[in-house]
Amino acid sequence: MDTSSLHRQLAALGISAERPPDASAWRALLARLQDDTAGDELRRRERYLEAVVEMQARLLTSSEDHLGAFNHALAPLGEAAGASRVYLFENHRRPSDGALVTSQRAEWCAAGVCAEIDNPALQGLAYDDFLPRWADVMARGERIEMLAREYDELERMILAPQGILSILVIPLMVDGEFTGFIGFDNCAVERRWGAIEVNLLSAAATQIGLILAQRRAQRQLARANAEVATARDRAVEASRAKSVFLAKISHELRTPLNAILGYTELLLEQPGERDEAELSGDLRRIESAGRHLLTVINDLLDLSRAEADKISLRIEPVELTSLLADVIGAARHLARRHGNRLVTELPAQLGELLSDRTRVHQILLNLLSNACKYTHDGEVRLTVLAHADALEFQIHDTGIGIAPAQIERIFDAFTQADDAPTRAYEGTGLGLTISRHLSRILGGAIDVTSALGRGSTFTFTLPRHVRPALSLIAG
């Protein structure tokens, strides 16, 4: 109540400096003052309640699902409290060491008051470094209220540059967890908020905490629904892959089996009627079909072992010249079959290799076989680069190439660059899958660069010495 109002009330009661009040006049004055005080408190309470209702309405009608949506919603609270600023801080953990830190996420400022929402010092602010007692106090659900002269040295470093003369900070609790706080600054005067104000602002903080909990639950539900949808898609894809696998494997097994059975029947039906050349040709076809059948079965077994981490390794010194001669000899036959030239570029000194000879041979032959299969009347080039601690094998071809969308898929089991039902290239699609598994087990890697219609380059890098831990993988 201001002085002029008090004088008017005294005059209405017949009290002046010339006429001292009697007891009845004092009682009347006290009653009127009490009525006015009660009216002020009632109006203040109504103002805060209206602000809380307005804040809730703004939050509930906001389509934004982040703390920035609170900027608009904080205005009613700031105006009702006569604050210079109102803001929200969110707690989180610092990635480097897991320390509890807090960052400003939303803010409302009165006219003429400097905003702090873009202040980098208020992002990732560590409680232990600058506000050591705040986290302990607010984790118990208690508020912090201070005047500027009550700041300690660390608090002053943060609050004084913002011009804060008095501050009220109320914790935000979500599902019983201290998740941040809502703060009220006064930069004009030092003042303490009254008990009614603090209680009503605490009620507003509780409402904000409930809304945050609701939004967190909605986000968790959305993530769960997305995970279910992803799992469903994966199940559908797995079912499709299974069907494709069965179709491919049945074809790959049936083709050589039919050849074996067909030529065997011819031999049985015409005993002694075929000359040695015809007989030899049929036997070679049976052998070839049998070897193809064995290759398919071995691929399936290798894939099964690789996916179960049961690949057996035999680590020993490898004579690289002999190994490459065997690989190149087998690859030349494959290259000629498709009218390709096989070109090799080998260093004069290959150095030593401590690895699994069989598995390295398998990887290199798989990569060269693929290059020959997908290239016709072109060139397949094997380049070997010898480094101090590793070997690098580059297999380049001038074949059909791979579309960008297919680059990673070619390493999936039962997948080919041309995966259509009417594809022109036979095979199970296991070679690259097994090769990448084996290369990783040996401590190496396989990478690919390609352009559709312009060929591909597969690079197989292999350490000269397999690490002992890797050699312990056993079947």
C-alpha cells in the first residue's frame, strides 16, 4: 500500500496529525489494512493461477516436441512473477566423462532485458565445476533462492555477468528424477519471492515436469513402434531372403546332380559301346559337376561356420610366390572361359607372410573368379603391393560394374549385383560374403569401388602376421 492511500484511509476515519486516533479508530484501521492485504494476496494468487493455466494451454496446443516449445509458454509465468527472465535448463551427461551437466533449452525475457539463450557458457555447464551445491539441493526436490550478495565465488562467476540481482530456481522432476530446473531472475531489484508466489511457481514446475514426462513417454512409445516396424521389416526381408536362398540353392545343387546322374545313366545304358574319347569326355563332365557340387556344399559349410565364429585357422609361414602361382593358374582358366585377359603386376620382393594359406588362397580365388565371371572379352588385373606390415591385393576388372545402391548388398549372403530372377550369372552369391568373413578373421579387410558399366576394383588388405588372438578361433 502506498503512502497516499494510507493518508486517505486515515482521513476517512477522522485521523490526522491534529487529532490522534482513539482505540476504536485503531481497530477500524487495522481491519481495513488486513482486508486490503488479503485482497492483494487474493489478486496475486489469481494472477499466478491464471498464468499457470495459460502456460498449460500453450504447451498442450504446441505441436513442437522439444524444449524450445517452452519459450512461448514461459511468458505468462514471467509476467505474473514480475521476473526479468524465466528459463528452462535440461540435465544430461557429458560424453567425455559422464559428469552431470545442464544446458539452457528455453527462455523468456522481459522488455529491455538481455537474452542468454545463446550464451555458450550456459551449454554443458557442469554442476561440479560451477554450481556444486545446486545438484544436491535440487535432487532432493528443494528450491534455491538467493540475493546477489549471497552468491558464493563460483555462483558469482556464472550469475553476475547476467546482471542477476535475485534468483529463484525450482527443480524439474520427471518420474522422480531430477532432470533440470526452471529459473526466475530479477535484474532490476533485489527481492525475495513470497511464500504464496513460491508455492504457485513450484506448482507450475510440477506441471512442466508432468508434461515433460508425458512427452518422454510419447517419444519412447514412438521409438518402440519404430523398432517394432523395423523388426517386422527385417522379418519380411529374412523370409524373402530365405525363399531366394532356397530357390538358388536348389538350382545350384540340382544342376550338377542332374549332370552327374545324366552322364552316369548314359554310361550304364551303353556299356562297351563308347570309344575311349567319348568315355573320357563323359567322365570329365561328371568330375566337373561333382567338383561344382562340392564347392557349393563347402560354401554353405563355410558360411555357417563363419556366422557362428567357428572358422578353423592354421597359422603358418606362407610362401607367397607359390601361393600366387596356384591362384593365378586357376584364374587363367576362368579368364579364358569368358574371353578375358588376365594381367598380373607383382613386386620383385614379396616378403614373408604368417597366415592361413588355404584361407588366403580361397579369398583371392573368390575375388578373381567373380571378376572373370562378370567380365566378358575384357581384362582382369591382379596387382600386389607389398608394404612393411601388410600386403594389398587389388583385383580390377572391366566388367559390368556395380550400381551404388548395390555396393554394400553384394556382401550379403545369397546376393549378386544382378539379383533378378532372370539374372544371367549363376552362383549362390556366397563367395563375397565368405571372403569378407575370412578377411576379417585374418585381421584384414575387403573394400570395393565400382561404377555401373565401367568395371570394379576389389582391394583385399592382409596383415603380414595374424594376431595370436585371431589364430585361436577354432572349429
